[in-house]
Amino acid sequence: MKLTTLTTLLAALAFTARAELKLPAILGDNMVLQQKQTNPLWGWDTPGTEVTVKFGAQSKSAKAGADGKWTVKLDPVPANAQPATISIKGSSAMELKNVLVGEVWICSGQSNMQWNVQSAWDADLEIATAKYPNIRLITVPNVGTQEPQQDFKGQWVECSPQTVGGFSAVGFFYGRVLHNVLDVPVGLINNSWGGSAAEAWVNRGELEKDPRFKLLMDNTKANETRLSSDAAKQKYEADLAAWKQLADAAKQAGKAFTTRAPGAPDAWLRGNARPGNIYNGALLPTIGYGIKGAIWYQGESNAGRAFEYASLFPFMIQNWRSEWQQGDFPFYWVQLADYMVEKSDAEQATASSWAELRESQTKTQSALQNGGQAVIIDLGEANDIHPKNKRDVAERLARWALAKDYGMKLSYRSPEFKSAEFAGGKALVSLDTFGGTLRTVDVNDVRGFVICGEDKKWVWATAKILGKDKLEVSADGVATPVAVRYAWSDNPVCNLFTTDGLPVTPFRSDDFEMLTKPKPLPGGLR
């Protein structure tokens, strides 16, 4: 018998000896099943073992495959707030208790989605009043790896003042609105990671197939080679030793030492920006669980590559939908808030990668079905990338779901640019207000417009509202305008809303080259 064959046989025998009925963390006590659709349930057992799952009047069976995995699919059932039990029998028996049926949503993104209830405005009141036993919460830990993971450490809990504080604020406030309006149980899966880049949430193999992301993947491979090298390790060890000497010297002298220790070269390899890392480590163990849809708050980490994001973001959404195999489920996201210094010079203010990222987010609405954007250009904080008003953010997301998925007649979509006509030294701008009527907030004058002529030099403009969905824009010194922009800066001063309270989406009429578009390097390199 060959050694390799013997090794394989021993490994199989070891697996069989250890094998027993096991469930992933996403399946457990207190969970919520998605109503009115098929719900896959899965786990592991000794290969060949028949596993039977019973839920109410349903009984479903499947055999564990050669890898030990089995999967059954429960038939659709309506919402039910009465706690039920799911019984599972294989090589051993298990019961999942206190199971409800309702609406299940993924809450994902970077730190603004991860930002918890106890760090949001009115945290004391929000936590004290969070007595919602029919809202169920589970949080997926941050794990970054290139190795596909099948499970994570976590558990479903009932929402209460004792459990809600550390949960995603946007997620909880969103789920609370749905629960109160629909009067059904709600399950919320918090799968977010501060500082994460969109490419880390995507199946790496799919990224590598698409020529649009060649530069991204070339840079990734170069990073991997560099950070895995002996030279990188030696440099880190030398830098760390030098840092320790400085820290010790400062301590002996009684001086403060605030310089951070150098980062280990493998930090990026295990982190939240490497393509595929979060997909493998955190998302994959949840893929397939029955959900209604997803909400997303991310983009800050990709702002410097806003041009690329116009392709990457819808690609990510399509990748999720493809792998979940639950159709084009709803996917709603938050556009970047206003942030950083307000700039008084129109030319400087308009040179903004954040504005370009917002545009890429807006474009995604027309790039795919069942997607929508909550505009929060009025809810940010100049000196904090984590604005603490998460309740209004969540309610604007919830408007999308209530209108598009649950049949409610209410305003949900911020006005968007439709067209601009230039004549007589003025721009006539038309917006699609989706049934709303334009108005200003705070002051009567319209704020936030810039205009330019053929020289492409931006100047602040004056504007006035004409009817429910049009504006007239002009500026002294620009006799023949060719382009107009609104709220196009990192932190714009802007005040156009609808009478329903939704802010106008930042926009531009031009197609001037984006600042974040990759530039060819000398010699044809990029």
C-alpha cells in the first residue's frame, strides 16, 4: 500500500471516529427562519448517515456525503411568533428551541455598520427600551483568511437591554422598524468589519476571472509576495526592536511615548482588505441561510478607488446573490455621509474622491435589480467618520424595504439628477423627485451648487427652485456654463430636500474624467 493511500485512509478513519452530528453556529436556539420561502438547513455527521429534520408537520431527510455534510430544505411557512422546536436525528439527536419564523436580514459593511448601539446617540434610552424578545440577534466574528471556513463562533440571542448594546446600531434600528411595522419576528445577522474594503467580501476566484479587476489583483499578488518575504520579516523585527528601545528610553525618562508599534508584515495578509479574506472567513459560513435581503454601509475604505468601485460594488452584490442561490434578493446600502473639513474654495471643494465614491454608489442602482440607496448627506459629522445618528440612517434604509418589499405606500427614494440644459448663461436642472416636491432646509437660499464654463473652473453658483422638480442655476463670471454639480465635495454645505424629508442625491451633469481613475504609468505600466 502506498504511503499516500495509507495516509488518506487513516485520515478518513480518524474523521469517522470523531464524526458526530454537528450544526453550524448560524443554526441554533433562538434563530429566526425566513417566512414564505424555502429554508436550507445543514450540518455534518458520519459519512453515509441518514439525518432527519422535523419542524412542525414537516419531516425532511438527507444522507451525509463523503465529506460528512448534509443539507435539507424546509418548505415555506408563514410568519409565526410562537416559539417552535426543530428536531434533528442522525448519529445522535439535537433540538433547536425557541425558533421563530419572520423576516431575516444580513447587516454588513465596515465600521459604520459595525458601530454598536451603546456608542450611538441616545444609547442609554435605546438600550433601556430594547425589550423585543421577537427580534433575534447574531454577530459573526471578524476572521480574515484565504482558507474557506465552514463555521464561526456565535449564537442567536433574544434582543434585550442585556444583549443589544454591542450589536450593530444601524442593524438594530432597521430591524426594530420592520418589527414594529410588520408585527412579525425579525432576525438580524451582523456581519460587519471596521475598515474593510469591498474586495475582501468577494469570492477571490471570481475577481480573478474578471479583466476589470486585473490591476487590483496584480497589486494584491505583489503585496502578498512582498509581505511574505524574508526581507519583510527581517525589516519588521528590526523596526520592532528600534521601537522597543525608544519606548524603554521614554519610560525611563518619565516621558510619554505615543508612537505605535510597527505593524507585522502578515497583518494585511490576515486582515480586512485582502481580496477574498472576509468572504472566506466570515461570509461563507452564513451563505445559504434563508434571508430576505441585506443592508450595507461601506465605501470609506474604497474612496481612493471610487472609479473602480463603480464596477466592484455591483460585482460584489451579484457575487453574493449568485452564491446564496436565493435569487436577486433585496440589497440596500447607505451612501457615504458628509465628512471632513468644509472647504470655502469651490475648486478645492469639488476635487473630492468621496464625491466620486458617492456617484459610484448611485450608479449601482441602475446596474442591478432590487437595489437601493439611502442618502445621508445631511447626517454626517465633519470631525468624525462615524456619525452617531444611526437611527435616521436605519430608518431611511427601512423606507426602501417597506416600500419595495412589503408593499407600503411611502416615500423612500431621494431625488436624483435627470438632465441639465444650458442656455442664456444659466443651467436648467431637472430632477427625478419620485413624487416628491423640492424645498430648502434651514435657510431659504439654495446652497450646494457649483458651475463651470469651458475652462472647467468651478465657482459657487446661485440657484432657485422652479416648481416641484426643477432648478435654475447661474454664477457671476460664467457667461456660458457647460456643467453643474450639487453637493459635490467631501463635506458639502447643501440644503435641498423633498417635503417628505429626503435629501437630494449629490450629482454632476458632466462626464469629466474622475480623479480616482487609474492613470497609466511611464513605460505603459499601471
